[in-house]
Amino acid sequence: MISFNDDTYDAYATIEELELFTDAIHKWDISAMDSLPPYMRPLYQVNLNIFNEMEEELAKEGNSDRIYYGKFEMKKLLRSCYQDAKWYNAGYIPKYAEYTKNAYVSSAIMNLGTNPLVGMEGFISKDIFEWMMNEPLIVRAASAICRLMYDIVDHEFQQERGHAESSIECYMKQYGASKEEAYIKYRKMVKDAWKDINKALLRPTEVPMFVLERPLNLARILHTFFQDEDAYTNSDIKCKDLVTLLLIESFNI
């Protein structure tokens, strides 16, 4: 669902259509669908249906209050995607700190870290969701790894598409750096982010280890996907091979 939403914001809709869609998501009501272009209505309907179905299942266990946190993160994610689209539409290159503040949200780590907890069996306290929403160190670090590595491998493609607001371009403009210098700096920041994750895992926290494992595993996956290329978008080669190795091919013990 995140990929469908992201592609709509990134490649298909006009800025006027995205404003309507973002407003409709904020309202989170089926009546808001009437304000959307016909081609956007199925996507909006699916967004609502997924969370409605989750809420029905959670209600059977007395956990329907959790759905608030899933919706909150989806709304936050799409607001950040809309901000990216506005910058692109205006040809605006934001300050590096301004860009990264928004980009760490649009990386979707906060969304992907929260929604599995929404549907997880067993007791998940309100404090755990509040902890996640406050963007603790491990969540910020995982978001940084995803965003920084993706921006390196996707930089040339985004420039070909005319996306002047990529974080690499923001960094180069603000600090007078070359492309190669920006890449070196980004790779160092990725290493520092992994140190932050290790630090968070070694220190006592107010949440159980299985909660910390959400952003940890997302960082592992996305580090692998974006290590040398965008293996998520171009999934027919590297990503396919990785999934085959993990789930299909046997190995000797």
C-alpha cells in the first residue's frame, strides 16, 4: 500500500490532485472520495478498507484503539510525500536540514515500524506506540540509513527526471560539495547511524526487545536493497536473487 501511495505522489498525480488526496486522507472518511479524480478513488478506497478490516479484527480482541496509531502514521507519511511533491513542483531546493527532517518521515520507516505492532497479537501498551511516535534514536537511525542509502543509488536517476530537490543536491548546494564528496559524507553518516542503532540496542529502554527489532530489521533489509543499486525498484535481478536465496534454495548445515 505504501508503494502504491508513494508512486502516486512521486510519478503520476498532479500537484492539484495530490492536494485533494492528502486532504481526503486527513479526513479519513468515505465521503471525501467524491472530491477526488475518478482514477484516485480506488486507491483512496483501498487505504480506508485496509484499516477498516484491521479495525474489525482488532475489535474482536478488544484492541481497536490501536488503529489510531496506524492511521496517524499513514497520514504523517503522505503529508511528507506531499511536501516533497510541492518542492519538486516549485523547483525549490530546500536547506539540507529542512529536507532531511521531511525525508526521514517519507522514508516510511516510522510507518513500517508502527503498523506491524498495530496488528500484533498479545499485549501492546499505549506507551509502546507513544514511544514509537516520539521518534526515538533507533527509529531515526533506521530512517537515516534508508534515506541516505536510497538517495545515493537513486541520485542520478532523479536528476534525469528533473528532481532538483534530492537530498544530495541539497547537500551539494548548501555545503559547496562535489557529488563524490557528498557520497563519501553520506556513507559516513550511514556508518554513524548503525552505531546509533547498536547503542540503542545495548542500552536499557522502556520498551521490549521485539519492539526494537522492528526498526532494526527494516534497516537491515533496506541496507541490503540499497547497498549498490535500487534493488527495490529494479527487483527483477538482485532482489529476486536475495528472496530466492532466503526462501527457496536450500543450504547445507
